[in-house]
Amino acid sequence: MQKIAEVQCSDYDSDGSHDLIGVFETNLTQLQKAGDGSPVEFECIHPEKKQKKKSYKNSGIISIKSCKIETDYSFLDYVMGGCQINFTVGIDFTGSNGDPNSPDSLHYISPDGINEYLIAIWSVGSVVQDYDTDKLFPAFGFGAQVPPSWQVSHEFALNFNPNNPYCQGIQGIVDAYRQILPQIRLYGPTNFSPIINHVARFAAHSAQQRTASQYFILLIITDGEITDLDQTRQAIVNASKLPMSIIIVGVGEADFKAMEFLDGDNGVLKSLTGEPAARDIVQFVPFRQFRNAPREALSQVVLAEVPKQLVSYYKLQGWPPVRLLDIKKM
């Protein structure tokens, strides 16, 4: 027996106080009759008006011209269907973090071998790595003077190998981070856009395949004092059209208003020219809220929006899971 669907028709108001025009009931069999030039029509009935007025007939006729059934794929459908999750890390090495040799520095590695940067890498990476088959992760730093020229770089490989910036597993990222700290000079400014654009180039190349085969997650760990806000806004708006999500973890006690602005939870993020993001791809989490919480609590919140961001992108493109596509071609 088919379920009955109640359809409500309302007069839209921008403040959310929509006025009910009327309702009608139908089922899938009735809706599927629409098409081939013959629409299916329903009387739109306002219950209160029907009770009060004997002469009341309806509030209008709803005409259904076509009905299409679409499969609503889940995050697991895409991952189990062959979608690879590509995880990249970007670490803030700007001077505002403090001298790594000082216990007051956010980059100071405590006697037990950790700091907030390392905890964030472990928390997010340990979950994401299970969705990446080769376990090779590009890891970059930004905002430091790097040898041998000591020029400020906003996109340098943690392993100092720009042609092969991949680290073997999350432990590889941690090892590269620890090794590079004594070899660089923390400087500035804090520019996010270069590393966002770097990952976006790979995401754009993948999107050209027009299949749900690769999705990119960029984790940026920062103390929050961003310099290139306008360029970063544009980079995020551009990336919102690509198979990509950005996670920002804020460490330390800074004012993270700029990060919360980039998150876009309070409205659609727009570029400086007014172009809106195609979808919400940024998730910001301040680490200080999780200092005394279990490590899995941080990863749970940080990664909460990624599944729906991935699904929303592929749904927007109309791309089913890859293996499902292969079966259909057989």
C-alpha cells in the first residue's frame, strides 16, 4: 500500500511568515501519471476556509506537468562506490604563533611530545585516512621564511620536496612537522588563499573527469590572524564549485571572527565582488572548546559537515557513485 503525501502550497514571505494557500493529498502512482503532455491536476484546499464558507470550492488548481524519481545517494554510497578522499594539511607558521622554543608558543612541543597543532592533525587525520587507500597526504606550511633563500613562502612542502610533498600516513605528517620546526623562521603575513588555490587546482582537474571519483579535504590549522581575507573569500567562492571541503581549526586564544565569517553559517559567503558561494564548504572549529574533551570529540565536530558537503556537490552535478555508473554501462 502506497503512502499518502500531503502537499502544502504557501505564499512565500522573505521573513519566513509564509501564508498557507491550501493543501492536497496524492501518492506516487498519481504523480507518475504526469508527463507526455498531460498534466495531473489537484484542487488546492484551505481547510479553514472550507469549514467557514459553504460556497468555498478551492484556492486554485495545482498542475503537475512532470514527475521524475531520483535516487538520493548517501555519503557511504559514494565512498563505497569508489570515491577517493584526498586529504591535505596546511599549517600556519607565522610569527604570531610565538617562538617555538618558548613554552608560550603554539608551536612549542611539550615534554610529552604534543601541542595543539599536532592534536588537530591526529584528530582529523586519523578519521580521514580510513577513506584514502594510498595513505599519502600532501602537507604544507605557510607564513614562514624557508631555506636556503629565507624568502617568505605561503605554500611550502613540510618535507621540503615541492615535487613530492606527500607524507606517508598521519605519522608521516607529524614527523615532517617536528623535523621542519627547527629549520624555518616563523614570519608572516598569514595568507590562506595560496594553499586553498593549490588544492583547488587538483580538484578542478578531477572535476573534468565528470565522475564522483575524487573529493578533496583541506585542513588548515591556524592561530586565526588572517591577512588576505578578500583573496581568501574569492578562493573559497571559486572552490565551492569544485569537489572540495575546507576545515579550519583555530588554535590559541585569538579572536576568530574572520574564521567564523568564512564559515558562512550565518549567511552565504560572498566574494568581494558579491559573487555568492555555490555551496557551504567551510567548517571552522576553535580548538579551545575541545582542550579537555576526548580526541574523538574534536574529529566528530570537525568532520560533521563533510559528508553532506560531498553529497551536495555530486547531487548538484548529477553524478551517481562511480561503481553504480560502471554497472549501468555493462
